Amino acid sequence: MRIEIATLFVDMCETVLDTSIIGRARRAGKLDIHCRDIRAYTLSKQGRVDDAPYGGGFGLVMQTEPIYRCYQSIVEDMGAKPHVIYMSPQGKPFTQQKAIELSKMDNICILCGHYEGVDQRVIDEIVDEEISIGDYVLTGGELAALVVVDAVGRLCEGVLADESCYTDESHYNGLLEYPQYTRPPEWMGRKVPEILFTGHHGNIDKWRRQKSLENTLNKRPDMLEKADLTPEDRAYLEEYRFRQQAQSGWREEE
């Protein structure tokens, strides 16, 4: 997969992308990620890429031409039109399912806005979709773009050691992940569940599925409405809800 980030802050992006799992994947040739400096494509002798908004108002708006020239250079280098994403608080919420969808594409270009945003005309001309990482506003699209690259990149072949590294995680299958434990077996009076020491993979998998269901019900019950639940899952949730209600009743009586 090739990912291009069109930004005014290349160094900021490279600092993050050169570290940890994504950095190792880049150096190993598993991910082809490039950061393009939009300012390098301006025709202004002063290196200007923004101007005051028409109609008045505070701040500056990024101009069309430097962005479009940057985009043209990316298309030329790729030899194909990439799927262009504009990071925007107006975009659709970024989800694990969207990360999976993007990870299956060959070429992606992420446009990072700054200041008061980007001239709408270049968005209309080149952008395929707008994505938001949350209902809040950042000073620029770089942090949001890095979130998307990290979430998408780790799903690409060869980046993680095994597919199960991400298929068992929260959100991948519509549920939150089960609790994880490591050494020591006891810490501050809290013990690792005995079942994890048994070596019986069938029972451990069942326990993990049940704990995943419990976590989702307790923390994100809204996710259960869309989750692909089996009859066994639904039966367990009913049993778990009954136990919760019973325990609540016992506490009230006490």
C-alpha cells in the first residue's frame, strides 16, 4: 500500500511515522508512506499558501493552486488517481471498519488542512471523502491524518506479526476486546484468572468471548445493536444481565 500525506508540516508527520511499528514497517518496505510539503508547490515567491477568506472573517484559508499542484504531482508519481481523504471535523466518523476498508486500497492520499481550512473548490475537485476522528476541532489535520495512517497501516500485510494481532482487538469484530494479563500472576492482591493457566484453548477462547461480550455491554452497549452475535452470545448476555440484576438486588438488601 502507498499512502501520501499532503501537509504543511512534513517534519511533524515524519517524527511520528519513523517510530514504533509503522516506522519499522516503512524501513522493511511493508508500507510505502510519503509526506508532501504543499508549500513546495506554490507559485508565490514568498512561499504563500493561504489568503484571507472572501466574505470576511478571522483567520486564513488554504488556497486551491498549491494543493492541486501537489495532488497532480502525487498522481503523476503513482501513475494512478489515489483515493483522496480530507481530514475534517465535518467528515464521517473514523471507525475500525473504515480502517479495514481503506487498508484494502492500493493508493491513498490524505489532505491535511490548516488555519481556517481549505478552499471548498479544491475539495470539490479532488476529494473522495471527508473523515473526522471526533467531534472536536484541531489546529490542523496532521494529528488526525497520523491516527488514520496508524490504524490503516497496522492492518496491512506484513506490518504485524500475525493477523490475529488485530482480528482479536476491540472494534474489529464489532465488540470490545477481552481483558489482557501478563506476569506476575498476582499483583496487589489481584490474581490472573485461573482459566488462563489451564492451557485448554477451547475453554480460554470461550472465556475471552464471554468477557468481550461483558466489556461491550458494560462500556459500549450501543455496539451490541450492530454486532454479529450468535445464539450462544445472546443467551450468555441474558444470563449475565440476570446475574448483574441479582447482585444489584443483593446489595440493596444489604
